[in-house]
Amino acid sequence: MAIPYTMEFEQPLVEIESEIRALEGRSGSGEQDYAEEIAGLRKHHDRLLQKIYNGLTPVDTVRVARHPNRPQSSDYIRMIAKDFVELHGDRRYGEDPAIITGFGRIGSLKCMIVGHNKGKDTNEKIACHFGCAHPEGYRKALAKMKLAEKYNVPIVTLVDTPGAFPGVGAEQRGQAEAIAVNMREMSRIRVPIVSCVIGEGGSGGALGIAVADRVSMLQHAWYAVISPEGCAAILWKQANPQTNAEAAQALHITANDNLKLGIVDDIVEEPLGGAQRDPAAAAVFLKEWIVSNLSKLRRRKPETLLNKRYDRFRALGAYDEVTPAPAPDPRPES
């Protein structure tokens, strides 16, 4: 039996849920009807849930993005894609289970779907390297995206990784080069590409499949150049709850931060309390965003797509430098 997973900031909700279950058990005995009390507790629970999730700190957002019950790429593919046919291998080295690729239909649109795969149970997680792809994973993703371009099929990518796999074997097989080539080639692909960060969006591991015409984040996902723990270990030489929280704040990792900075174009709403509380509703919101954006992008000519994609990424990090006015001369006039 799976051990229930509770985040610290959700502890007040757990207590209310326990009270509701206790009253529901008594109501079933026929001794007394607790319907009114249960309804009141449910309203209080929903109000508190909304208050908690409206006030999440950046490090709490990271915890939500890593929740073990949060839907993964495989879950969303199952819920929103029909007739999905998975494709394997990079035709150079081997198969990487940390990235899923395949053709499927989202709404009325035929798509190539590419997504990170973290795995569900312990054996799957180990096999998938906890969602950290090797070079063959990124080469597989690019090969399938090129196949989609050949058949004029739009591409959907689902990002959910703490970063690319940092092992010796991955580096020997060209991890950095594989990611760099993906970024270059994705900028040239002549079919619409949409990408959504559904959980974690860590560094180049995320960017390797996230060069798209439209980029979004789920409401409680995170997207940054490095994980809070990695940042804390570099800046403060130790990763602990305090330094992790400070790093998460400094990195501006939340969906709202990334939207303000122009890193992403949209925030996809999640059900109250996060996607892990209602995966089916989260899938509906994600599907609506994908279909809406692909429908618009498909009307653009390939040259327009490429130019606007280039302009979008070229504008990242742009800023205005203002020269301060010279200070007035403090010496009195003669």
C-alpha cells in the first residue's frame, strides 16, 4: 500500500479531511445525519485550499511540481491523445525511456508528441533516470520531430525534468552537443511547435525540447536555469531548507515570474489545489491550450513561423540601458 504523501503547508487540510471522513463514517451507521456539518467542513476546506495555493512561496511551488501524484507526460498523453503510437530509438545509439515520442491525435489535430518521462514506481524511476534524459533521448526527440516536419505534422512537447542526466557516460556520448543541436534544429523546423512545462523545467534538459512558437507553464510548475538545490549548493556551498528557499526566490522560477519576464507566453490553469488533486481537469485545461494555439499557428506560412520563432527567442533577456543624468555641480556660481 502506498504511503500517503503530504506537503507540510497542506497539514491544516489533512486535519479537516480527517474530520470529514470521520463524520462520513458515522453518517453511514444510521445513528445521526451529519450532512450539514460535512458540508460546512467541505466549504471551509475549499476556502483554506484556495488561500494556501494562492499564497505559495517559490519553494512550495517546487514541492507541488514534484508531487508524486502529479500527472506526468504519460498521463497527459493517455488522457488527451487518441490513437497514440509510440516511436523508439535515436537510430544512433539506443532507446532512452526518459523521453517519450510518438504520433497521436489531440482533438482533431494529428501531432507528434514529445515528453519527458519520470516513471511511476521505483523501478520505472530508476529506468527513466527520474526524468533526466541522456543524449540518445534528445537525439530521439529530434529525429521524431524531423519526421513530423517531413509529413507536415505539428509538434507538441511536454517538459518535466530536473535537468539532463549528468553522468560520465552521457557526457562521453555528447550530452551538451545533443541539447545544443536540438535547440538549433528546433528553431528551423517548418511546422508549428507548442511546448508546455507541466512540472519541472530544469536548465538545458528542459530547453532541449522547448524551442517552440508558443511556450506555456502549468500554474504550479517551475522553470529555471538550475534547480533551487543546485543554485544553493553553488552560492552558499550547502543546500538546506533555508538556502533552497532563498535560491528559489532569487531564481524567479514560478509561472507568474516567467510570464512577467517574457520567458513563457501563457499560464495554463490548474484545478484548485494543483493538478495532482484532479488530473482529469488539468488534462482538459492543457488540451484546450494545445488545440487553441496549434489551430492558430497552422494558419501561418512556414517562413512566418520561423521568423516569429526566431524573434521570440532573440528577445529573451533584452533590456533597456539608461544613462543617468550627470550630477549637478556642487560649487556655487561665481
